[in-house]
Amino acid sequence: MAKDYDLVILGGGTGGYVAAIRASQLGMQVAVVEKGELGGTCLHRGCIPSKALLRSAEVFKQTKEASEYGVDTNDTTLNFVKVQERKDSIVKNLHQGVQGLMKKGKIDVYEGFGRILGPSIFSPMPGTISIEYENGDENTMIVPKNVLVATGSKPKSLPGLDIDGEIVMTSDEALHMEELPASIIIVGGGVIGIEWASMLADFGVKVTVVEFLDQILPTEDGAIAKEVEKLLKHKGITFVKSAKVLPDTLQKEKGVTVDAEINGKNETFEADKMLVSVGREANTTNIGLENTDIVVEKGVIKTNKHYQTKESHIYAIGDVIGGMQLAHVASHEGIIAVEHMADKNPLPMDYDNVPTCIYSNPEVASVGLTEKQAKEKGLEVKVGKFPFKAIGKALVHGESDGFVKVIADKNNEDLIGVHMIGPHVTDMISEAGLAKVLDAASWEVAHTIHPHPTLSEVMGEAALAVDGKQIHG
């Protein structure tokens, strides 16, 4: 006898488990089907473990530079085994927390691979979920009123560039390195590639970033991308842009060797290891979409603004629908989808108000349009920019590189975008995010009182700079 649920969620990652909790709060009987561990990519292979490693790299770098603060340290060494142990401990602790949340919400968790079935003896509509188990146990059938597909994504590779997990890795395998290489080639200068480049350089690894486009971090404002490149070069990172990696030249003898085509000529690169960071692809295969009328375009599931697929009782969120592949985006999409199922009429997501963060050293954060995007939309803009070097707290911290750039509409003063690079900007971006949500004008941010001495003063100064009224610059 198949068990009935109000909602079955395929995937227990950030989007899936947050949606499950919200559905439980709304009184739904909920089940989550997860073939791996609750928390998904973000907790086990992405956000949390990589940020734990980045923090260790930051502390290692700061300790080596402690003499600048009047603190003498001798023979600072890195114990990478302990670095990995700390990372694993954090992940384990948070994983237990998610498990506790499922119990608190009385949410059933099935540890298996879920597949959507078509119309059958269990239901006249597609949506019955068949759960397969690795140990060979008989499949479980569960019948939901609604289904939420939250199966996430996995790292891409370049055709012909085989991932062996030891010499040529994606971020999944790199997280489990037992020791650091002396040198590494990172293929791809996007968010993940830059975070790994920054981290490994701070750990003392010789890093070369090979990027296909003429700008690293292509989704960021041009001024931010240039500053990131400049500051990471100071760490010793080599950047090779407008370079097409040629997979058929890959050799793995005593490390890795590969050619890249640059301006019509081939150049050879050598290192101990290679990290391939060329984006992610949605997990849409083998989950039963072919048993439904769900539309898949360019590898992702097509939905409406409420995250309904063409099968109105089947919703999809997160990386599997493309768009902004961020954990906090998946979480909010999940909440909107569940509230729509419950007839709560949630407001659609405004993706222009979503903050994005890059946890390199220095950090990068942004919300809204870049200056180029704003001009392409035909907007007249005015720009304010203010450096951390003029902020007392930044000098006290010894982290004064970077700036904040505020873009406002020349006609109505509204904030269009805010872009930051510098210390702790991934924490400070929320002020700009709130300003965007409230449709604030740049002068309103400028007249918000920012306490002294704090790093947040840079936001007020940058907003004043939009009209040339900055005080300390």
C-alpha cells in the first residue's frame, strides 16, 4: 500500500529541506527523498566545507603576517590534516542540525533515489514517487498531492577533459585532498575558480588560472573584476585570459600538462594538479521527467514565477531550474513554491534584489545591476565609489584593499546596484539588499547613520559619493 503525502520533495539540499520545513509549518504532511545526505551540495560539497577551508587559509595568512600587528610568531606551519578535520567537524555538526530539524517538523526522510512515475494504479496523474535503495531492498511507493523537484546540480567538465579525482579534479574531489599540491592549474575564472585560487594561494600553492573569456568573474561589475585580478596577482596568482584549453593535449605524467590556445597560438601549462571549474549542470537525468509533460530547455526545468512546471502539481526550484545557482536563492524559491501550493499568494522573487557573495580574500559582494547592465537597459546612471583605505576600521584591521561602488538612477535617485570588494563585504551587502527591497534612493542610504569606527561607514561614504558629497575622500 503506497503512503500518501501532501508534498514529496526530491532532494534534501538547502532548497529542499527549507521547503520541507516551511511546508510542515503550514500543516502539510511532508516527505523528503535524498539519495545522499541531508544538506546536499551546499553543506557537504560546496558552501560550508569550502568556506571552512577559506577561513583556515585566511588565518594561516594572517598568522604569517602577525608581526605587522606587533605580534611575533616564529616558524608558522600549516597542518593540513587538522584543516580538513576542522572542516569535516563543522559539516558533521550542521548535518546533525538538519537531521534534528526534520525530526522537529515530523518530516519523513527516505534515504534512496526518487523517480517520478507516470499515471499508474497508484494515481491517474504523473507524480507517484518510486524510491530505489542501494542495498537492493524493494522499492517504496509514495503518492503526493504535490511534488517539488530540488535535485540540484553537479560540476561540469570540458568535453574530453576526463576527471580522475586525483590529478584532474572538480571542486567535489578537491575538498578531500589529503595534502596540498605545490602547484595547480585552475580551469575557469568564475566564482568557484576564484575562491579556490585565493584559498590555495593563501595556503602557499602556486596557482595559475586559465579563463576562456577576457574577464574573470564575468557576472561581476567590470571594476570589481579588475580589482580582484589585481589583488590576487599580489598573492602570486597567474591569470591567463582569452584562453581555450585543449583537452586532447592533456597529459598526466608526473603531474599534469595541458595546452591552451591564446590569440591563435598554443601555450603549454604544467602543474602538480588541475582543478576544473567551468560551471555546473542540473541533475535532471533519471528522475522520471520523461514520464511527465515537464519541459526541459537547455538542460534545466522550465517553470513559471511560482515554480510550477507544465504539470501544475509538480514544482521545481534551485539549480535544477537554472538561473542564480545560489543556496539562498533555492531556499527562497522553495518557500515561495510551498506557499503557492498552500494558496498563500506569495510575492514572486525579484532576482535583482538577490545579493551574491564571493568568499575569496578579499571578499566580493553585490546586489542589483552592474554599471554595464544598467546602461544596456537604457538607464542614465550616476556612480559613487569609495575606498576602504579611507576607513579607519579597515586600517585598524589591516585590510584596507578594495572599495564600494554605488550605482543610482540619475532620474529618480533609486539604487540600481551596489558592488563591493574588501574586508567582510559578504556580511555588509545585506544593508544594500535591504535598501534595494525598500526601493531606497542613494541619498537615503547616505543619510543612514553608520557608527564610527566601523567598516560599514564605507557604504554611507559611497552613497554620498554618488553626488560628490563624500566626507573623507
